[in-house]
Amino acid sequence: MSRDALIVGINQYQTLPKLTAAAKDAEGIANLLENHGNFRVRRLPEIIQNQRPKIGQQTLVSTQQLENSLVRLLLPKGNHIPEAVFFYFSGHGLQREIGIREGYLATSETQPNNSNNSGISLSWLRRLIKHSPIRQIIIILDCCHSGEFLSLKDEAWQGCDGQSYLFIAASREYEEAYESLSSDYSVLTQAVISSLRPQNSNSGRVTSTDLVASITNQLSGELQQPLFEQGGSEIVITQHTEFSTSTSENISIISRLKQYSFNFCPYRGPHPFEEKHAEYYFGRDELIQELLQSLQQTNVCAVVGASGSGKTSLLRAGLIPRLSAGNDILGSENWLIRYVNLGTTPLKTLATAFTLGSREIDVAKQLWQAEELLRHESSGLINLATAALLKQPTGTKLWLVIDQFEELLMPTTDPLVQQERAQVMEVLVTALRCSSIALGVVIGIRSDALDHLTCHSEMFSLIENNQVVIKPMNYQAIRSVIEKPAEKLGLKIDPHLVHHLTLDLTGAPGELALLQSILYELWQHRTPMSYSKGGPCLSVDSYMKLGRLSQMLTNRATTFYESLPANEQAIAKRIFIALCDLGDGRLDQGRSVRKSELINPQFSAVMVERMLQKLVAARLVVSDKPHLAAQTNGQTIATAAWQANHHSNRSDMSIIAHWCEQGITSDERIELAHKSLVSDWHLLRQWLQADRPALRQQRDLETRAWIWHSRGELKCSDYLLGQKYLNDISQFLLVHGQELSTLAQKFIQLSKRTAIYQQWRNRSVAVLLPLAVMAGMTASLVRHQLTMTWQSRTAPGIMTPLSTQQWSRAGNTISPQLPQRWGIKGTDQLAMTSQILDFRRRHPNSELNQLSIIQLTTLMTPGVIMANSATLPDENSVLGNDEAGIEP
């Protein structure tokens, strides 16, 4: 089989600065591939010098030239396609951002400000690779912003069966690439050329794995750090000719076949196991048996587990192959099993489970019909399932295996998405409640999404008592995951490696995902051995050289964090810090955190959720939902909250922590994938040491706020912060208040308002009590003076009312008089005040206006002085006194 290479080095640019090293870089790579790689090399730009092709240092390269060359390289025509291709580019790299960011390889005619002539789009190149039939692909981009090419891996190509690939970028998407000061080549190309020389290798050949390891080692201390992406089996890039000939003569045909088998990795790394990997799937036998028993008893079952617990692998490589084999359940080999991952278009994805055409036009027509049936009829799934069973008469039952069911439950404001999700729920529930159709559904769902499912009561009721929960793996299961795939393939496992791996993984919430990543990394760094002695070995020495689990994980965390833009780095930093428990006289350790604690006005729920999804995908955090039962132990949460409100020592906070972990309704939680991130990741250690007192105060407030929230956010002061505590934390709130969660900020604001109200209420009592006493004394004095006046105007020993004329001649005219009924209704303070104000308005010259409103109100209160005939004269008593002829 042939091997083709396209080597591009562009020095000359019309609008961009000219380069000096690009052409030399390309020529160095081209010579190496021709001499030691058995590649058929095409240079661009190419000139003939001394009857040999060379990279032209003064020649221009157009965009059309480079596009056509890439198409010929990656999409060759004819029946004889090359076994491997190698594309190398050295020149300018550009990055443009109009709504979305996109990277380009600049050609000689590229104009940076012209969107119609930006060069070769990296996303276009990625799509081209996606459709390439080539089995081995190597891409090296030595230009600025080349990391953008690797950042597109989630959008396009992840490699397919039988394909192997290696992509190398000189710098991250936001960085520039540099020329070497000590060489004619650039920094990356110098390392590549040195690494590809087979004479520098003990084995006489250089593989893709060797190349990555050598470049990483050479550039470990450089400012510029390249990025790598690889998959599939190893690719032999260069080899020493004499070594290749002598070795091939001594290796038998069987050994050669065995050699090819060793290029297959039995561990999946970050990817889940699929049906075709079932023979290498171990460690979940008990869980598979539990799932099989459940399917014999019910037609619906939910596989529930934390992120990274292996739900997808359990369904695809565990359950489905066992059902298809028919050895566990009688007749299950005749069941129709359709696996779907609903994703962002659930109706269309569900419809694909029923498209069986062989031609594209047939598939398109069936897909449209199935989607319309599901969209417009609640019985659409019943009809599709019935048709599928009729089409295959041997099929006795249809099982739908729906993975990542939590995507149907994620919050969204798009009404169309909400409607489509509701339609999927409706057709599922309708079909499951129909007893006339042989249909079963198995769903895989993250444990932290179960609460969202309660909003769909009918669906929740169906799976509530039919759940298979994925539990942490025990020691024997972990050993099976490590040893049995290697035994099946013929790889050797160092016995000490098993011990170290199980020791390092103890207590890790995402142990399975971490283990697969470690094993995949170890396979790439396996120790080569003579095939006559049994093949390569996964050794403990390689594990130690990689830095064990702690260094591998911290390196991944650093790479992940540094690849984020600045605004996302702030969110990631907040999450990592929140997941650390500050040691009080002990070492720091990880802790689980509610998602709600991460949300504040600066970082919205949507921003936090997006970052958590990235962290979960990178296997750095684990998302889960613990199911905790409330335990009172004889003490109410109100008591604990009251104690914490009045004291701030550590013992009281232990009470709060107890309630947070055991006595409060659980919330969606996340935690670090492994404790080594807390103890060994230098970036996180720096963040934690920066301001530990502030972090402790923040944790204290978050805990108190959650207790208050768990009790219904009561406004009673017993559940809120007191004035003394608020005074103590005033400086913290001034500096770090915005870092608190939305819940904690709400809790503090309500506590402040309540404390201010309490303070003013206490002040009011202190002021009004003396006023009330003074008002009472004034009223008594007025009563006494009136009584003495009346007594002096009557006969001795006789108490009679005065006439109006007599009162007037005494110079004490009160006009008009207060009605007698005022005293009877004087208990209503508000009404009395209104009456007094009305009296003053109508009688501005009355001497009663000399008294204050409080004094008059007190006079009109029955308990102090009665404004009746015994105290104030009314019209009838005045008339009676005149007729009696009483004189002053």
C-alpha cells in the first residue's frame, strides 16, 4: 500500500509579513519522510533545483492550489487509495471572530480583513478529514492559532472504526508559534525532525506514540507547548531500512498477525464501550444480572448513576449483547432492540429507530413519516412499534434503549424544544400504558436529573420502583477491568500495577472513567517486548513515569483550564474552589457541593451548567444526587440555626454541617473526580492559599443560607442573622459579597432588613414609654385643675355642674364643648386622632387646642380620664345649672 504526503511551507505573502523559516521547515520534513518514511511526497510550492524537487522559498501559493491539493490527498479517486497520508503546513495562521471564532491557514494571497479571502478554513479541513477513506492520517500544523484545529474535535470528527490518526498543533488557538533561536527550524519542527529520525530510536522505528512522547519531552521547558490529538492504533511513521528488512525476515506470519493485534487498544479511554467491544467489557457482571432480572418482571426500567459511572457502556456493551445472545432470558434473541440517544432533536432521533431502508431516499422518506407520526399522534409510538414487529415476524418484543434521558429534562426557554420534549414524554407514556403492544423501554439517566423527572408525574410513576442504581466498583471488579481485557488480547500486566491502580482509585467518585483513561494512557506508553515472549507489557514503571494518577489528572486539569477563554476560566476557578473543603487543623480535601451554591448574579445558572458539562466531559468532576433521609436525633433544625445565629465558633458550625448533610432535602451535587486535584494541583493550591479566612467565612454563610432555605425561607428573626453577626462580617461583605451565591445574598439582605426593623422597634419602645407616662401625668393634672375649678364655683360640699354663663364670666370659656360620646368611643386611637384633627380644623380658637394630640387622646381614653358629664360640662348640665339659680 502506498503512503502519500503533502508538505507545505509558505514564505511569501502579499499582505502579511514574509517568513524565513517556513520553507526550510517544510523541506526538512519532506526529506525525512522520503528517506525514512516510504512516503510519496508532494511539495507546495514546488520548484526543480539540481534536477530534484524543492520547496520554493520565493514562490507564491494560492488558496485554490492548496484546496485542490488537500482534496486530492484526503479524498483520492479510484480503487487504489493510499494506506496513510501525511499533511504538514508551515506558514501564517489566522483567526477571525464574527459571531463565532474560526481559524485559517493563510496562503500567499490571503487578506486578513477580507472574509472572502481568508485562506483555508480549519473547520473545512476537519470536515474533509471526516469523509476521508484513508486508514491512517497524520496532520502537523506549525503556525499561529493552530490549536483551533484541535478545538473542533467535538464538532466534527472523532475517528471511526479502523481509522488511526495523529493531529499536532504548534500552539493553542489564542497563541503564536515561534522560530527557534538555536536552529534554522521553528520550535515545533525542530522537535518533530529530531523525533522522527529512526536512528534515535532503540527499536529502529518511530510510531505516532513515540513522536508524541519525544516532542513532549523535548519541549517540556519551552514557553510554546504543542497540542496533540490521537486515536486508534499506532502509526509507524519512519523506520530504519536495514532494521526493517532484518526484522521482517525473522518474524513468522503468525507473529506478524499477532503484532497487528497488539495495535488494538482494549481500553476505551474517554469513550464508552459499544456493542462491538462487548468481549472486552468486564467488571459489571452483577449489575448486568440485576438488570436482566428486572427486564423479566417489568416493561420499563431505569439505569441510574452518577456522571462517569459507565451507564452507556453498561447498556451498549453489557445489556444489549447479552439480550441478543439469548443465553440469559429465554427467547431474548428474537427481541428487536433499538438503541437511541435523543440529544437535541428527540423526535427525529426517536424516529430513526424505525427507519430500515437500504437506500438514502428510502431512509429519508421513512424518517419523515415516522417523525410526523410521533409529532401529531399520541399513539404514534404504538403504531411504529407494531409496524416494526410486523415487518420482522420472528420478533416477539421491541425494546427501546434510550440513553442520556436527562437531556429531555434540561431547562430551556425555547417553546419549540419544550413542545417537542413534551411530545416525546407523551408518546412514551401512552405506549408503556398500552398492554396490547409488546414494547419495553430501558432508559439511562443521571442520578442528579431524577428530581426534574418528577415534573412528568406519569413517567416518574412508571420508573419510580423500577430502578437499577449503579454502585461504586469493588476491588474484584476493578481488577477485572484492568486484567481481563489485556489477557484476552495477549498483553502483559505488571502485578504491581494492579495494586497501585486500585490504591490510587480508592474513594474516587468517578473511578471507572478515571480507570479507563489511565489504562488507555498506559497502553500508549506500553513497554515493547519481543513478540516471541508474549507481547508488550503495561508496566508499573510506565505508570510511575507518567506521575501516577495524581500527575496525570492534574496535567489534564491544567491543560483544560488554560484552554478556556478568560471569562470561562473565572467560572471554572469558582467551581474548583467550591469543591474543596478547607482543613481546620487537617489537610484540605474534596467535598460535594450543591449546584445552587455556584450560582450568583455574576455567573448565571446557564453559564454554570455549561461549564459543569465541560468539566464532566473532561472527567474532572462528577455530577450526582445523593438520596439522604432526614434524621432529627432529638434536635430541631430551628434549634441548630438559632444556636448558629448567636454563636460563630466551630462547634456550632458542626451542628450546621450535620444538618446540611443529613437533615436537609438533597439537591443536585457535584464533586471532584479525585482527591489528588485538591492535594497536588498547583493552581488550585494557589487559589486556596490566597485568602483562606474569606473562604471560610463564605462557606459559613452559604451553610447558614441553606439551612434557612430548607426551612421555607422563614422571615422570623430566629432563622436569620443577628445584628452582632452582621456587624462582624460587614468588612467581608464589602469586599467579597458578590462572590456569594444568589441564595446567600438573598439571605443576608433579608437578615439586614429584619435587624434594622428590630433596632427601630426597640428604639420606639424606649422613646414612647416616657411619652406615655408624661401624657398620663398631664391628663391627671388637667383633670385635677378642672375639678378644683368646679368645686370653687359651687356651694361648699356640693358638686354641681356650671352653667355656660357662669363658666364664661369666670373667663374660662370652652367653645365648643367636646361631645359626650367621644369619651365612650375613645378606645380606638386612630379614630380619636382623626376626630381631634377634625375638631381643630373646625374650631381653631378653642383652648383645647393648646393640648397636644397625645394628651387629648389620653384624656379621651376611659382608663385615664372620661370626657363625660363628670369631667367636662355638656349642654344639658349647663341648662340645669341656670334653672337652679346657682351663682358663682
